[in-house]
Amino acid sequence: MKHHFSSRAASAKRSTIRELLKLTEQPDIISFGGGLPAPETFPHMELAKIAEKLLREESSNVLQYGTTEGSRTLRAEVGKWLAAQGISVSIHEQLVTTASQQGLDLICKAFFDPGDVVFCGLPTYLGAVQAFTLFQVTKIGVPLEDDGMDIDELESRIVVAQREGKKMKGIYTIPDFQNPSGITMSLEKRRQLLEVARAYDLLIFEDNPYGHLRFAGEPIPSIFSMDDEGRTIMLLTFSKVLSAGLRLAVMVARGDLMDVLVRVKQPTDLCTSKLTQMLAARYMQEYGLEKHLAAIRPIYREKKEAMIAALERHMPDEEGLHWTNPDGGLFVWVWLPEGIDTEEMLPRAIASKVAYVPGASSYVDGDGQNTMRLSFSLCTPDQIDEGIRRLAHVVTETIEARKIGARS
Amino acid sequence: MKHHFSSRAASAKRSTIRELLKLTEQPDIISFGGGLPAPETFPHMELAKIAEKLLREESSNVLQYGTTEGSRTLRAEVGKWLAAQGISVSIHEQLVTTASQQGLDLICKAFFDPGDVVFCGLPTYLGAVQAFTLFQVTKIGVPLEDDGMDIDELESRIVVAQREGKKMKGIYTIPDFQNPSGITMSLEKRRQLLEVARAYDLLIFEDNPYGHLRFAGEPIPSIFSMDDEGRTIMLLTFSKVLSAGLRLAVMVARGDLMDVLVRVKQPTDLCTSKLTQMLAARYMQEYGLEKHLAAIRPIYREKKEAMIAALERHMPDEEGLHWTNPDGGLFVWVWLPEGIDTEEMLPRAIASKVAYVPGASSYVDGDGQNTMRLSFSLCTPDQIDEGIRRLAHVVTETIEARKIGARS
């Protein structure tokens, strides 16, 4: 039946890495692979109470179809929450989505014809790459620096694409504790990014799943909040701050941009679950999301600190071997010496009972072979130390083997 | 910002009918408009108990990401349920979707390039029309007869499309109690449809949201169960048999067809909510879906009988005025005399405190102006009688006004 596949479906491949990582679900493997939130952060007893009450007392609401735009109650709560952060957004500037991955799907549908260009980080979020790829979008990567996307490089790549007559639509960025690198974009670069977007009339897709999981340093304003032209679409999700299993997020955009997103969501899934929407809305009303965030940030901070300490303790002192030290989120990014291929190394790591995500799939230019993503969220500090010890052993062996190979 | 819209987004319009029907949410209007399940059929007390227990005891499962394929527990339960109906489907032949509207989105993604052809009923489900339109699919309508799609007409339209060099992909059909018409396809026509699909190498997209809501007559085997070549994809949903608010459905397909659907779901929304999946799975395990269906079918039967009786009681005896009398589902379809436009008539109906869905938007060939869809699911038998009385009055007036107009 393969002759019936669409041309776009040919591009949608099962990830071999993902298949390999399925092996790492064995209990004796310490996995830094999955980008999952720490389950001990889920306020499950509170959600149990809310769910029971909602289903008992409001079933003809929560078990019925809702509007495409989403629950007004939820949007009002999100509006109040954002207002407290200095971001003014009406309920009409919000679209509830079936998590932020759907937000990316809707962005592709609303703005991208095949061949249109999106600019993104090198590296960037694999799920975004997959969404853009499915819609046959041309992805142009821009290197990241310690303080976010290299804006000069962005501009020069825009100029080249323009010269080549490409239709450029926007820039995809995760400014806070980026997935996969953990890098945060500085305030100055956010300003510059907005200037470039204005100069070349581009949209900005600001994916913000981790911004509220800051456990060190001072918050930096979102690009959306600094944009007075309404060319930024911000994706906020409940996946990391409340629960990933609800599949619940809110897209924020103004004017025409919001209107077209609503129009393309309707044929996509009609509406997001009323039950999951009302679970989040009642949680915000009865318990408060900020209070919850204040309780869970130290959990992530402790894990991150354990990982950085373990890397410092166990990793060999080698030229080119270094890592990020994020102020929030779930991920540490590691560069190994040039020539080491983390995809090739993964089976050896798994044999040593430790797992990670090789970085190359997060690079749209085919680079990144010597990088890897480590997630600290699912392990205890002790497991993190032991896992990094195992990984450092594999890394050391791989580096040594390469030196011997180079000599012979 | 409209110049940034994709060419497909230009086709995604807000439905003016849908906006008009929003007005009908006032309590004094009797609405036969929405295609919503009857809320009194939701087993909310049982779901409240299950939800409370799941969130209390299995939160690190139900509040976490799941696999793209869906919960194995749910797929195992659906497999057992289908086996009891004589349909053998392994868990690997099932994909859990965020309701069947997402199933249609995935079908478009997997199989349709712009301009590819799908055949569908005249009329057919509006949400399917919208999904196909968003993906720039060419929709060719085939008239329905009392026993389903006119297979001779289907074949002659296939021949024409073939002659015109069009790339034909498949046939979209709702064989049981079709939305919007309530028409059921006969066993003989199901066989013929499969023969035609085989002869011209087409896929069959069998949308089956109402098949289990049969309240009269004998069940007819699904096309999927009669297909020994694996060219049929069946969409089953929990929306009408358990709850629409869960946004939960299962697509059933074999071999390569299932594989490509999984691959395009991943970038679409990663996975469907684990919480809603486990709610349905535990409900099936602890209470049984068949038992629930046996309890809710009489509710729909009573409402349908009330509507048919009211139509017979109140509607004028006019040439060309007739309706379907379905054996299941939620809908009765009404044909008014030629020349009456139900879209034009709707504001007068709303002024008389009754609402329906004009039929034209369900016709992909621009026809159907004199048709309307009546849903009996949200009203009591008394409300149905009163609503049809009001509607009959508007219809009578409209017919009389037209006669006077024709004479003058």
C-alpha cells in the first residue's frame, strides 16, 4: 500500500534513536534520555480531588465537546497568571491546544507552504524539526552561542535565503533553557532578534515550555512581551509545570495570527479535552500555579546541581569536552572532542547501563555528531552521580580508542 | 500579517453557520443543531471513581507522556471488545488518536498530496470536508440512496477522474447512520464498495462513530471486517459511546497503513493523553462498554421515535417534503421542496426559537440547499415535539411565501 503514501509521509521516519531508547526502560539502566518531567512534581492528590468533583458535579460540561478556542475559564486563569508576570493577554488572544506539539502542527498548517523557510537553532528541539519536516518546510539552522542564537549569523543566513528567492516565514526559538542545549537567550539578543524579525518581516515562534522552571538567576522577559508589533506567537505548555499526561497547552498570539490558528485547529481535532482543560483551570483557581512552581523548582535545581557536580567529578580532562550549566529546565548539553560520534557510542553506553540522546538529530545541518543531551529530571541525585560515572567511563574509553586508532 | 498565511490556510474559513448556531445556546431556543451526544448517557459517577483512583495510585503513569501508539492496556481492551464482535485486531493494528477528527487529519497527512482525490457522500460529514479542504484534497461527491452510496455513480465518477488523469487515493464513508443523513449502507453495497476499491486500487476510510449506537434492526458487518486485502482504515471513537470530552478514539488498520499513520501522528501531538486513555480502559475493564451501550441505546431510540412522530404530526403534506428514519445514531435528515433554501430560512427559525443545521455545507458539489440536519440527542421527547411544531410552522410559512412569490 506504500504507493498510496503522500510525498510528505515519505519524510516522516520512525526515529532509530527513539527505538533504541525504548531499550533503556529496563530498571537497571540509568537513563538521561527522555525529556520527561519528574513525576514527583505532579500534584496528583490535588488533581485526584479535582477530577472526582468535576466528573461528579460538572459532567455535562467536562465530558462534552467544547469550543475550538478552548475553555473560557482556563483562558481567564492563564490570563491572570500571565498578567501577574506583566504580560497582558486577553482570552481572545489565547488558543488552547492539545499540548505544544499541536501548537507546532498548527503553525506549520497556518504559515508554511512546502519550501517556505524557517530559521532555527543549531541545535534545536527534535519535535519541532519533525513537525517542520512533515510539512516540507525548509529548515535553515543558525549556530547558538552561550547567550543564545548568533544574531549576526541569523541575519547573514536571511540575506542569503533572500538572495536565493526563498520565501521566509519565521524564526523558531526556545529562549529559556533551550531543548536540547539548556542555553538561555540574553535580553540583548531577544531585542536584536525582534529587530531582525521586523527588518525582514518575519514571524517569531517562541516556544516556552521551560521558562517557568527557572531555578537560578533572574527571569528575562519573553520575546512575546517585548514585541509591540504582534509578530510573535508564544507557546506555553502545562506539560512541564503541571503534567505531561494532560496534553494541554496555550498558544498566545494577537489579531490575524490568532484568527488563522483557530481556523486551522478546527479541522485538526475540533477541540481539546474539556476534562483536562478544567483540571488545569480548577488547579490554578484552588491551589495556584505559582505556589506549585515555587515547590517544584528546588527539585529540579537539586538534580541539575548533582549532574554538574558529577560531570566535574567524573569526566576526563580533555580538550573539547565541556557542557552547559543551565539556570532552569531539564537538560545539560555535552560537547565531546571533535571526531567522537555519540550515536556510535550509544550502544556501548547502553551496555554500560547508562543512556543519553545523541545530539545530531537536533541539528538540521547534519552536524552535532560529537554532542549529547542529558536530562536530569527522572533520576535521583545518587542515580545521577552513578550514571555520570558510568558515562564518563564510556567517554574515556572512546576517546582513548580513538587516540590509538589515530596512531595506528 | 495575512501575507504570511499558507495557501492552505486561506481555505480554512470560520463557518458562518457555526457562528449563527452559537446564538442558539440561549435556553429558550430548542436546538436540533449540534451533533453532540446526550449528556445523560455519560457514566460520570463511574468515571469520577476511576479518575480519583487513577490519579491517586497511578499518577506517574497517567500524568506522564505515553507512546505515540497509545496505551497498551486500552488497545488490549478495544481488541477484546472488537473480538467479541467478530473483528480480529491486534494491538499493533490500533492507533489511539485524539478523537476521530485527528484520525481524519492523520489520513490527510499520510495519503494526500494537494489535488489528490477522495470520493465521499452527497451529503457527508462537514468535519471531514474541512479536514480534506485544509489539505487541498479534491473532493468528488457521490449521491446517497436510501441504502447508502450509489455505487454505479461512484464507479462512473472514478472512471471520469481516471480519464482526467487525477490521482485517486480513496473513498470516505460513514456506513452506519451517517452524519448528517442517518442513512445506513446495506451489506450488498458494502461488498460492492470493496469490489470497486479493489478494482481501482483505492483505500477505504470507514468512519464509524455511530455504529454501536444501533437501536433498531440488525447490525451489518463493518467494511473493515469484510476486507481481506487490508485497504480499509476504520475510525472508532469514544465520543458518542462514552464521552466526547475525553477526545479519544482508536484507528484500526493493517500493515503499512498503520505504520505510516503512527509516523505522522508523532510530529502531530506526540501522544494522546494517558489520563483519558486510562479512564476509558479502566471503564471497559471494570464496567464493560457493551453493558453501557445496552443502557444508552434506549435513550436515543426514545428521542428518535419522538422526532419521527413529531415530524409526522406537525409537518405539512407537501410534495418533496420527506425525511429519513434512522436505525441508530443522532440524526434525522429532512428534504424540503425544491427551491426552499434552509440557510435563508434559518434566521426565521431562530426567531421562532428553534434551530437546525442547513444541509448545503455537507455537500461538496454546492447542492443540498433544500436539506437540513436535525439532531435529536440533546432534547427531551417533549422538547422535540414542541421544537418540531415550531419548525413545521416556519417550513409551512416558507413554502406558502414561495408559492405566493411564484404567482406574483
